[in-house]
Amino acid sequence: MTLWLTLCGAALGVTFGILMAAGRLAWPRGFGWPVNVYVELFRDTPFIVQLFFIYFGLPSVGIHLGAFEAAVLALTLNLGAYATELVRAGFESLPAGQEEAAKALGLHRFIVFTRIMLPQAVAAVRPALLSQIVISMLDTAVVSQIALRDLTFEADLVQTETFRAFETYVVVTLLYFCLSTLLRRTLGASTARLMRRVA
């Protein structure tokens, strides 16, 4: 469950962040301030508060989500806020001449964005983006608070039944460490290959 939440949240969050960053750069006047509000709201509040608002707060206005759906939505919005800023920084680090040269050659804006600008922007911020995905995986530990049976939830059950909290949480700590290392290396290798193919 921890890995599944991470994969769903990472895929949706990074995609959402790319769309928000692209929209803010393409339409700075109409799109800029709502994205800024979203980014600041989700970067300046605790993830667990965001999760509780989505799972416990939204039903008050008629929006009911299951525990898994609420957790994925919270992870997506949280990671999306950080990804928006990272990808925006990646875009702004690119020389303006590249986009101008591509347009001068008559390339469509979509081709310029997807084939020229986006791969370079993501490559520029790839280490920071991967670190943020790993942090998002560690954030999944709090989804046990809405009774979603992730790694931490199962650890709580074990220590409740055995009364061996020290051993239980030592094992859980090592498991999270192994998951973080595995995720960082796997994503690092796979994204490096993807960047070479796109290039």
C-alpha cells in the first residue's frame, strides 16, 4: 500500500505540477495568482492537516472520498505544489534563445514545449524532483490516521498485539530506509534513461 500510494501520488503530482508550471508561464496574468495561492497554501501547511481536511472536512460540503482516494488526492496536491515550483525554476533556467530559435524554424508551440523545453527543464531539476518524491513517500506514514492500512498502520497493529514497540519500530524504520534508497535509485536510473531517449 505504501508503494502503491507513492506511485499514484508521484505520477499524478508531477504531472499536475508540470501543467501548473506551464500554465503559469504561458498565461502569467490570468493563471499566475491562483497557482501562487495553491502553491503557497500546500507548501506552508502540514501534510497531515491537508489529509484531514480532504478526508474529514470535504464531507461537510457533500464531497465524500474513500480513505485511499483521499490519500492519493492529498499526496497529489502536496507534491504538485512543490513540483510546480521546481519545474518553473527549470523552465526559467533555460536560455530564451532556444524557444525563439524553435519558433523561428516554424515549429508548433506544442512541439517546442514537449520536445525542447520540457525535457530540459525536467532534467535541470531532476535531483530535487526525485528527492521530493521520496519525501512524499515518507509522508504516506500519516495515512494510517485515516485507517488506511499502510506500513505504519500495520506496525501499530503489531506493537499493540505484541507490546514490543521498540523492535517493531526499529524494523519499520529500516523498511522505510530501504524503500527510500530503492525508490531514489530506481527513479534515478529510469529517469536518466528516459532523459537520454528524449534527448
